[in-house]
Amino acid sequence: MTEATVTLRFTQGILQAAERRHIKLPAALRACVPASGRTPLAVQDKLWEAYCSAVDDPLVGLQLGLGLQVGHLDLVGMLLMSCETLGEALDLLLEYHPIVGEGGDFSLRHEGESCYLVYQPHYQLRRRERVEAVLACVLNLANWVSGGAFCAQRLQFTAAAAAPLADYQQLLAAPLQFDAPDNALVFAPALLVTPLIQANTQIRDQLKKIADQLLLDMDRGELSTQVQGLLRDHPHWGKERVAEALGMSGRHLVRKLQAEGVTFKLLRSSLLQRISQECLQRGETLADIANQLGFSDESAFAKAFKRWVGQTPSQFRDGSSH
């Protein structure tokens, strides 16, 4: 799998927080931080571990997240600021958050009188602290770009509270829920139309072009090969299951494949065609092939095969045997 990375500016946010606390992180670890480009997620993992161990405060992640500035979010921070409404900013966050870091994914869902901006981390090391940092940062940013008009219904975390509730509330001006189903910032749908104080559509459009190019540069790799490898081992898997195995959301997978000039549907269809042809040449039954490839029955498989090859499975088998 292509190595996941984090923007160098976010890494610098941790280094600067350490300096403010007069913490000396290991020289060998600091030497692993690149002078330019992006930080490998593996290095970011070690920085979090070293920083949290040195601070020895259960709310260290929360404090770091609240201390992050727009600039630590790289181009994405400036892009979100320039949006016209909070809803537009959230849409762009869903699209461009990998520029900040590929360690997790955002999604947005509506349930009744609430919107849930859900954060799903893919890392394990210092997971609680890092999730608290991300959601605290997003809450802080929402308050700032809206000129204080944003009001969260609650912040919720899948982990248990690591400190007394009063300690959390002293840092966060929002109701809290722990041991929750999702890590999420929850707010009223009416807030989606909240105007942003730094809105500038011309700057937004220019930044989007730059962000698109950054994503394209990040996505150049062999993702399609990885997807095909997973589908060959698990031909019945769909897009979401493949994305999960690759540590990303289905939406992120689609975008990354598009950057390579392919679609998930095309990759899966071409691979299933090759597998089915191999199976037919080996003399396997239609029922076995249909079951192996995840079709509901022989008829569904036969129709798909005719669409791929222009022949029925029987015609193909007869032609291959001559």
C-alpha cells in the first residue's frame, strides 16, 4: 500500500507545542521529520507517542488540538476560511482533508434534528488523544470562521473519558458524550447556512485548483494494482470493503482511482471477467463461478459474462476447447 502521509505543517504543530512546553523530543526522531514535502504517518505516530509520553497529561490531545492554527491545516485551512457558508466548508473538508492527513476520514450524515460530522481514524497509536485533537481543532475552526456563530449540540467520542468531566468542560465550550457510537461533532442542520466571516469566492476557486493538483500529486501511485490484488483474493468484495482494507473511505478510494484514470467499477468488471474466463477454461461449473464472484445466481453471472465478452459462458467454453 502507498505510504500514508501528513502535511508537514501539521507535524510542525506538534513540534511547536513541544517547544512551548519546553519538551525536548528525541533528536533521532526530529531528524526523521522531512525538511519539505510530507511527513510519513509512521513518523507522525512516533511524534505523538513521544509528545504524549513527555507531557503526561490525559488531555494533551485536546490541548494540542485547541492550540492548532489555520496555518497548521495547510492549504485546506485557508480554503475552508474562504467558503461562503459552513455547509460549503464542510463539503470541501470531506473532499480535501487528506491534504492535512491520511490517518483518518471524515463523513457527514443527517439524523433528524442533528448533523454528524464523523471522524474515523485509521491509526491505533495514541488513538484517543489524536481523535480528541482532531475534533477539538474542527470545533475551534468552526467557531472561528463563523465569527462565534457556531454552537455545537455536543462532541462525542467512542473512547471513555480520560479525566473528570469538569476538566474537559473547562477546555471545551460544548456538551460531551463518551463511549459513543462515533467520534463526531454534532450540530443543528440550520447552521449549515451560517455565513463565514472570511468568505471570498475568488480566492476559494483559486485554492480549489491548487488543492486538486495537490491531491493529484498525492494520488499518483499504484492504487489500481492494490485494488485488483484485493479483488482477486476477494472477488465478492464491494467498494466500501476494499476501501476499508486500504484504510480509507469509499469516497476517498473513488477519488484516488479517478486520479489514476480508472473507476472501481471498471477495475472490478475487468478483473471478474479475467477470473471467470480462467474458471471456465478450467471446467468449473457456472454455479461455482457465480458463487465465487459474488453473483446472486448462474443467470446473473451469465448475463454479466455476455456483457463483458460478447459470448455466453457456454460459447466461450466451447471456443476455448477447440
